[in-house]
Amino acid sequence: MSAHTHLSSGLSAKNSEDCTFKKSDRVCKRHEFSRIQRRGQRQNGRFVTLVGARSQPKTGQRGRIGLTVGKKVGDAPTRNLIKRRLRGIFRENRAAFAGMDIVVIAQGGAAKAPYDDLKQDLLTAAANLWARIAKSGQQRRYGHSENRQSRNEPSRNRS
């Protein structure tokens, strides 16, 4: 569908711009995927698993998404369909992903899931993930972090 079609259907230029999936909306590089998976929280859904972390200051508060759809999910056309659906859900619901960098890992059931079920699963998992991220950030901020020692801190034996 061309931009002209969007504009003639009553959408303003600003709204049609929001329908794009810009490079700034994507987690592209391997080190970004690794950072999110190493430092992030994990949330499982029926059709997707989300791994998310707070957005980096340089990327702003606009959420970013990275997609992983493995060969176990289906053949190439099926994987591409799932990625198109997930990108569409992200574009339609940007506010649900604001402030987070998320890696979405599609599960085997995603190939056969109706669009509405996939959308509900992704949005529910994103809301639960955001709650976990906010809770863990609040604990660290106020000094209620878990009893883990820093890598640089020597161990203390209290014998």
C-alpha cells in the first residue's frame, strides 16, 4: 500500500509515519541482542517469549523490538508471516513497548495462532514484562537488591 493510499484514506501524514518500522525501532546488532538477553528479564507467553530490559539512554524512551523466529517454528514463508504479524502488532501498540528494548522469541505455536490470539499474547506478556522490569529497577534503586556480590567485590567468609 503506498503512502498516497494512506493519505487518501483519511490518515494524516503524521499517522502514516507512525505505521513505519524504522531502524531506530529495531534491535539490529548482535551485541544489542546479547545485552538484552544477558541483562534483561524474561516473560513467557503461549506463543512468544519476551526478554526485555530498560531502553538505553541514547535510544530514548521509544521502545525497540528485535525478532527471533527459529526454523523450528516453520518454513521460510511461515517465519516471514510471523515476523510481519509481530512487527504489525508492535507498530499498532507502540505505547505498550515504550521504555523497553525487547527481544521477541516466537514459539512453535505462533505459526498456527490466529492474529488476535498472537496480539493478545504479545501485549499481555509485554505488560507483565514491564511490571517485572519496573519492580526490579525499583528494588535496585532503593537498596533492596538481591544478596548477590559484585564481581569486583572480594568474597567474605564469616566463619
